[in-house]
Amino acid sequence: MVVLQVHFLLIPFLMSVMGAAQYLMQDAALLSYIDQRFLSLEKRLEKCNQDALEYVDEFRDFSKTVLSRLAGLNTDKAEVKSEVENLLTRIDHAQRDIDYFGSVTDSNACVEVHEDLVKQQLLEEAEEKKRLKLMLNASCDHMLAGIRSLKIVKKTGGKHGSWMKDPGKKHTKIYLLSGSVNNVILEFANIMTFMENNHTLRARRVLLPLPWEGTGHVIYQGFLFYHRYGSLNEIIKFNIQRRNVADQMLLPGAGRIPAYQLSPQTKIDLAVDEQGLWALHAEPETGGNIVITKINHATMAVEHSWDTRCSSKDAEAAFMACNTLHVVYNSPSGGTSRIQCVYDVLDALNAYVNPGLRFPKRQGSHSTVHYNPKEKQLFAWGDGSQIIYKLHTEQK
């Protein structure tokens, strides 16, 4: 009986001891697992560190290799460039030799062909010159030899403007167009009326339906020809008596840059001489040189154009006289105006000359200089003054 009681008492004790031992074994296993995991992580971290060091070393070696190869490429590039240039030189020499041998082989045929081309070109030039002389009455045989004197008729208006007579009419009317943008023409019965102190009260006012731009307008055969304000290259033909627009045209290539550097308000400068109506302008394609265009005033059609070598740089104005362009130059600050470029459209030998003609007794600048073929005088607008220059001419 006592033995049974002892047995029953030992069983719970042994069970508790065994449970405690089991828990201890589980904790030891967990600790061992954690220790193994830390060891594994440490090894992986160490390997990662070693790999990173290896990558750095490899990148340094790669950078050195790339820089070395780039240096080699620069050397190779210079060598290749030299070889290419040498090859091009050799090809050029070879081409010259081929052309030479070809010309020697076919010299007779080439001479015949070239002679035919030259003859044809001479015939075409002769026909063109003949046509131009018929179009531009060849009776104009005088040339400008000097500017004799000036007369300041009046001082009215601002810096920009123009004034003129109609060389195509017998009347003595004076026309005043003040400003570089306006739509009012003042018409005076004669120059004496214009010179009066209250001249504006005696003037007939003519309103234009479309305003002008610049100061390059002219009056010819009872019509005002002017560059329309706000347009690139539209020229208006206005009937002064009837007060309506009679016609208009577009002038090819004009209007993109000023006709004269020192008169930037004028993109198209119209002119009249013994042969009728002309247009003067500059184009970027000609390097800013002045282009002459002959216009049929009746049909408003372009008859012919000439590219001149007269530069628009430091030019303030120009005029046509007897088929010849005369360009007036000055300094940007204003000084003595002078004619330094002349272009005769019918004389190829004298198409570009520098006569060095100076305007007398005056310091300043011109807004416009227009030639009157009927009176052989220049009507100019200079710093608000209306000026007449008398000309000295000689036989061509």
C-alpha cells in the first residue's frame, strides 16, 4: 500500500521533470538555429563585401581600359582624317588629269561647241540689248557731271517726307506728302503758293483710301504711285483727279529689307526719269545690293530687272536719270551727301562707276532725292526742308 502511494507520487514528479527537460531541449534547438542563421548572414555579408570590392577593382580596370582605347581612337581619328584628306587630294589630282586628257582628246569638238555657245550667247545679248534700247528710248544721251547749286524752297514738316512736281503734265502744281506713314496729299497751284506762310490754307487736300509707307512715292501722268502701308510689296496707282485707286501690283522680291540703310522707313523707292517709272529696292539674296526694276506705268507690269553692285549700306537715297541709277551715300550721324555709285542699265562697260559727286554747301541727311526729268533738277527733302538741286550734265 505504501509502495503504491510512493509510485503515484513519483509519476507527477517525473512527468514535470521530463517536461522541463523537453522545454530545455527546444530552447537549445532554437538558439542553435538562430546561431546558424546569424553565421549564414555573416558569411553572406562578408561575401557581398568581397564582391563589392571586386566590382570596384573591375570598374577601375575597365575605366583605365576605356580611357586608353579612347586615346587610341583619337590618334586613329587623326590618322584616318589625314588619310582621307590625302585620298581626296589624290582624287582631285586624278580628276584634273582625266579632265585634261579628255580635253586634249576632244579638243576640236570642244572648241567647236564652245564657239557655237559663245556665238549664241553674243546673239542673245545683242537681241536683249536691242530690245531694252527700244523699250528705253535710246535718245537719252546725257549723263550727270555735277551738282551745281541748291535752293532751300521752304522748311515745313518733319524729318521724313517728299515733295515733287508731275513731270508728265504741263501744269506747275506742287505736291507735298509729309511723314513716312500718312494718307493726305497737299496740292498747291504753283511753287509761289507753296512758299507762302499760310500755304496749308491754300492747298487742296486729297485723301487716300489706303495710306502710304516710307517716302519713295512719285507722281507721274496724273497718278500717285506709292508703297501701300502694311503690305510687303504692294504698289498702288492712285488717280489724283478722280480720287480713286486705278490699279495695283506686287513687286517681286521687294519689301523685306530697307532700300537704303540710312532711310529704314523706305522699303520700296519709286523713281521717274526720261524713260518713265522705276522701282528701287534691296534684297537679302543680293547681299543688300540695290535692285532696279522697270515698270510699265500704264499696265503696272514689270518689264525688266537689274541686280546692281551698288550697296544699300550707308545709302540714304537714290534716283534714276537717263536710264542710270545714282545712289546717294552719307554717314550715320549726317554729313555731306555724295553720289558714290552709278549704274547705267544700257552700258555694260560703265555699269558700275564711282563719280564721287558731292552735294554742295550743306550738312545733314536726305529723306528723299527725286529727279525731275522735265526740269533736270533734283527735288529733295532734307531734315524737314524742301530743297531743289540744279544739275550739270554732259554728253555720254
